[in-house]
Amino acid sequence: MVFAVILSGVGPVLVRDSPVDPAATAFWRLFVGLPVALYLIRRSILLPRRAMFGVAVAGALLSSDLMLWNTALIKTTILEATILVMVYPVIAAVASYLIFKERITRRLAAGGGIAFLGLLLMVAHNGGSGTSSLEGDLLAIGAAFCYAGSLLISARLCRAYDTMIVSFWLMFFASLTALPFGLIEGRSVPQTPEGWGYILFYAAITLTGYILFNRGLKTVPTGLASLMGYAQPVVATILGVLVLKEVPSWNGILGGIIIILGLVLATREADRGEATKPAQ
């Protein structure tokens, strides 16, 4: 689980130096893993028609999440992009209440309120040596909304159908959605062997992170796994300082701490690991 969290923190730094643009990075990262996912479900790959429609919508939302988040990482600091996108559990809980009438606990409401205050502080920029911007912060928040929508749909599909089959089609439709956006970017295909190696390395990091995370869930309590997932922004920020020399502003650091405290409070009662987003 610790290694999974560390690998998830490497992702944001890799996006910054990717040999292709944000949407293309999302496409290649998803597309490269499809053969492995297809091999794992080779004996049964289809879902009912209604489920296929649902997973197509979830895949489009997941792709939108990755494209928005990749762009946010370029436009704002790694700290702000990685923390703001993690408010999705609160968004998903509110959406579940509005759509499915699921109950919102007092703990969730209090934690969500605290996280919102931290969000307001984070977007009140006061300099720093990073590339902080309101546009980038809003893109990260938009990514959180997209991922929350994808999670709401895919979680219900995984309860009704085989998880690996749902995961394959989720990746398939997500990569299909990212493809046209990647093609219209200036850098859509790696131009050198080093570039291809970079993309393959990023995809391997992603796949390894998910495998380690899922294996860790067999022995690590889900509540603890949820809390450990919030170490991703910490790892990413430390790597940003060491590798990219990007030092966040004071309001970014303080706002991030407040958001994480709020999210820890809000998701403390999670019982299915849905509060985490490994290997982003």
C-alpha cells in the first residue's frame, strides 16, 4: 500500500515532462493498458446493452477527468492540482443524495464544509515559486466533478457485474473519448524512442500502482487505505520541490492541509475504499 501511494505521487511529475500534450497523455496511458485488461477477461468480455451504455458514460467522464487534471497540472502547482481533484468523495456523496436519496451523515457534512473552506483558501493566490493559477485550480475542480460522476456509475456497475469486465470497458471508452482530443493537439504521438519509453513507463507505473493498491486492500483495512490515499499530494509536492524546484505558496500549503483534514473527517466511515484514487 505504501509503494502504491508513492507511485501515485510520481504521476503528476511525469505529466509535467510528458512527450505529448495532456489529452494525448491521457489516451496513451489508458490505451497501453487495454491489451492486458482484455487478456484478463478473454473468456467473457460483453455486458448487457444497458450496462454498456452506462460504462460508456462512465468512461467518457473518466477521460474528461484525466484530460482536465493533466491540463491543470501544467497550469497550476502540483500541490493544488493533486489536492483539489481529491474533493470528489464529497461531490459524489452530495450527488448520491440528490440523485439516489442516500443519506448524508453529520460527519460527512462537517468534513465537506471544512474541505470547502480549505478550497477557498487555496484558490486565494498569494504567489509562491510555482505556476499557481485560478484557471488551473478550476480545471482540477472540474476534474473532481467528472471523476465523481464516473465513480457513481462504475461503482454500481461493479456491484452488478464482473469488476474486470467493467474495468476493461471503462478504459476502452475512456481512451476512445480522449483520442479525438489528443489528435487535435500539437503533440499527439511521441516522436522518439525515448518518448515512447516514457509513455510505456508511465503506463507501467499506473498499472503497477493499481495492482499494489488492490493487493494491499486484502490485508490493510479500507479505512486506513482511504487515509493513506491522501498522502498522494504530499508525495507529489515533495517530488515537485526536489525535481521541478516548485515551492507552493503559503496559502496553498495551508489550504491543502485544511482540505485533507476535512476529507479525512468526511470519508472516515467509508467501507468500500471509494474514498481513494490511487495512481492518478
